[in-house]
Amino acid sequence: MGAESKSSVQPFGMKDKIGYMFGDFGNDFTFILSSSFMLKFYTDVMGISAGLVGTLMMAARFIDAFTDVTMGQIVDRSKPTKDGKFRPWIKRMCGPVAIASFLIYQSGFANMAYGFKVFWMVVTYILWGSIFYTSINIPYGSMASAVSSDPKDRAELSTWRTIGATLAGLAIGVGTPLFAFETVNGNTVLSGSRMTIIAGVFSVMAIICYLLCFNLVRERVEVPANNQKLEIGKLLKSLVTNRSLLGIIAAAISLLLAQLTMQGMAGFVFPNFYGSPEAQSASTLAGSIAMLVICAPLAVKISTQFGKKELSIVSCMVSAAVFLLCFLVHPENPFIYVGFFTLAYVGMGFFNTVIWAMITDVIDDAEVKNGVREDGTIYAVYSFARKVGQALSSGLTGVLLSMIGYTQATAFDPDVTEGIFKMSCIAPAIGFILVALCLWFIYPLSKKRVEENVAELARRHKA
């Protein structure tokens, strides 16, 4: 592999797991901040309509359709270096993605002209999400298949990646509401200046985590540059006829509809409906602990025995049932709502823990069918799907908030806050049901099929 021989690379172990964990930790310092607080920041601090912010989040995903796949092709066609094929991108792009994220939350521009604020929001958001985040996330996600060829190792990487996301969610979800909100005239409101400070701190922490990932993880499976002539028509045909890829894409979009609506609405249901940012912190803390104590230790064991697809279907149906029950019970106590939120988070957590290993299953399945390894391109298409899910959830939240009449002036109107509560239950429930249906009827990679693909690739690589 480049100048570094395979014999000089240490066997797969804890350093790789911890390093890969830090990679997602770095990602989520900017990703979760955006999905959880950007809509509220630009509506409540900058005074931009929720519908316009949501429209930007959706429109930017059309740009991602080009930047994600372009980055996937760049990665696939790049030659391995002494640091590997994927790792160098993490070191190159960690600074730009962190700086772009920080620029999004500049509360000092709150009194500028409305047109300028919209311009600033559009430019900084596209730079962060469509260009710089793409240029680091595509190589990072693709790297898992180069760290080890063993399905169990990959499942463990997926678990540790989820642990990283959970720890980032813990730091952002617990700490941010306690520091970012303040009481003004008896109402709980978001402080713009505090959000700017938070964004700066998180950007620095993201860079540190990315560099830890770069230094701890090693690539062991040599992935040569794809030097085949790029035929757009052939590539598109290969992607749209790949049932396993289509299935995981549909499930990913549905999952993010559920997950990001949960996160996005938490910024409204707790301070506006319940008047308790402390409960918002408690919900993140409880969900994160449940992920670390229940999902992370059990997901690999259960999925190894029953299959990743099978586990995910059951867990998502449980989450949907929990949110529907919460809607019917309509708890007045915010901490009872936290209990429902946490139970749903556990169900979602099992799928989130194994989903990254499912992507490597999709890559293997495509290689079995087509005879070509396209880690970067397939992961890029999947990443684009995740961004579509992010945009749909953020955009839908913004549109629905506008439909129920949410503005700076009506943020605490009883009819508006009741609509916020209902939306916080119904939207995630629908998302989880859709995840289960997509996996059941579209995604074909059952436990048996995955094992057959692994055996077939092992036979081909030995030949």
C-alpha cells in the first residue's frame, strides 16, 4: 500500500476502533449542531422565516447530488499513498469544514439587512455542507472497507462509529441547551452570542477529533485506483439497478426523517411547549447513555446471530410504537416525555449502530455482481441520500412550523405549541415505520445473503 508494506501495519485492533470513533465524533460536532440548532438560530436569532431556512436545506441537497458523487469518483480514482487511499483526505479537509461551520453561526450579523443575512446563510451553509463536509465525509465513510475485510471487524467499526456519534450527541445535546438558552421576560430564548461561542468551540474540537482519527486508524486492504473510463450512463444504470443500494438509500432517508425530526423538534418542544431546556438536556443524556449501555454492547452480538436487516426492522417498529403511544398519552410532565423519547432512541439506536456495516455489505454485494470495487462512489450515493433525508426532515420541520404559525411573535402561543408537540410525535413515528417497510420489502441483504457474498469474495480474492 503505497510506501508502507502490509507487514509493517499492525493488526486490526482497539486503536482502529477508537480512531474511527473519533472520526464520527468530529463529523457530528458540526453535523448535529446544524441539524439540531441551525433552524432555530436563523429563525429566532437572525429573524429569517422557518420556511426559507428549510427551503435552503432542501435546495442545497441538489448541489450535493453533484458534489457527493464527484467526490466519490475522485476518491475511487485516487492512488493509494503511504497514508492509504482515504486517510489523507481527513487531514486535508478538517480545517475547512470546521471553519465553514463556525461561520454559519455569526450572531453579530443579526441586525444587518434581511437580504444580507439570507446571503450569508446560503453561502456559509453550502460551503460547509455541500463542499467541505462532503470532501471529508465521503473518504471517511469509504475507509471502513479498507481498514479490514472481516465482516465482524467492520461491524465493530460501525459500532464504534455510532459510539462516536453518541458521544458527540451527548456533548452537543446536553451541554448546548444549558448554555445556549437564556430567560428573557419570563420566556426561554436562544442566545445568539452564546451560539457563536459554542460553534467556535465545537469547530476546534472537530479538528482535534479528525486528527486523532487520522493518526490512530490504519488501512490494511489495498484498494487500487479505479482507472476504468468513466461512463455516466453505465454508472447510473449500475446504481439504479442495485436493489441493495436502493433499499438502504430508502431506509436512510426514512431514518433521517425520524432521527433529525426528533433532534430538530427537541429544540422547540422542550423550551416552547414544556418550558424546560433542562429536560432537553436530560433527553439527550438519557438517550446517549442508553445507546452506550444497551445498543453498543448488544448490536454486534444480536446482528451476528439474527442479521443486521432483521434486527433493524424490529427495532424501528418498536420506536414507531413508542412515539404513537406518547401522542395518545400526551404527557404534561416533560420528564415523562423524556422517558418516551429515550425508549424510541433505543430502538433507533440498534439500526444506527449497524447501518455503517450494512453499507460495506452493499459494497460487497455490488462487487459480487459487477466485479468492480467502487467504495467511494457507492458511499457517496449513500451519503447523498443521507443529506436528502437531512434536508427533508429539516425542510419539513421548517415548513410545518410555518404552517402552524410559528414565528418569533407566536413562539409561545398555546395553539402553536400544541402543534409543536403533535408534530414531535407523529413525524418520527411515520419515519420509523417507513424504515421498517423499506428494509422489509426492498433491501435484499439478509443474514444468509451477506454470508454468501463474503464467502464468494474470499474465493475470488484467493484465486
